[in-house]
Amino acid sequence: MSFGSLISEVPTFVMLLIYLVGLVLCLTRWQRHPAIAGPGTIAFSLFLGCLLASRGLWWWKLWIIESKEFATGSSVTTLDVLLFILPFVNAAAWILLLVALSANRKTITA
């Protein structure tokens, strides 16, 4: 892995940090605002999963192409289908985050 490859992953690391902070904030606010934290936790978990899956699949695809490990191309096609599905999962995460932001903010008191 070259220095240029690592530099190209800087935006991924930034987004990873943002998603982790969002997930931690949702989990720490669960007791106070469960109507917001529930969908928010699911949304940030989906964001995190999509980010890690997309980067992993992309690097795997590059490895398959560079190593000439595919005879029929079926593994690359499978990876392309998975990479095609990820934006729809990401859109579902955005919808959940918008639901969380518009949820009723009643505070639960013990």
C-alpha cells in the first residue's frame, strides 16, 4: 500500500470519525431522548456499515482485478452488485436520521 493510497483514504477516515461520534452521541442520549436516539443509532450504524463495506469491497475488487484472480468475472460482478446496493442502504440511513431529527422531544424523567 503506497502513501498515495493512504492519502486517498483521508475522506473515509473523516467520515468514519463523524459516524462514530454520531453513534456515541445517540447511545449516550438514549435515556433522555429514546425517540430520537433509537432511529439515530440505527442510522449511524447503517452509515458506518455502508462506509466500511464500500471501502472493503472496493479494495477487494481492486485486488481481484490486479491479481487476475477472476477467470469468468463472476466475483467482480458480485462485488459490483453489492456496491450498487450500498447507496440504497445509505439512503435508508438518511431517512432514519431525518425521522430521528423530527421526532417528539419529550424527556423521560425517572
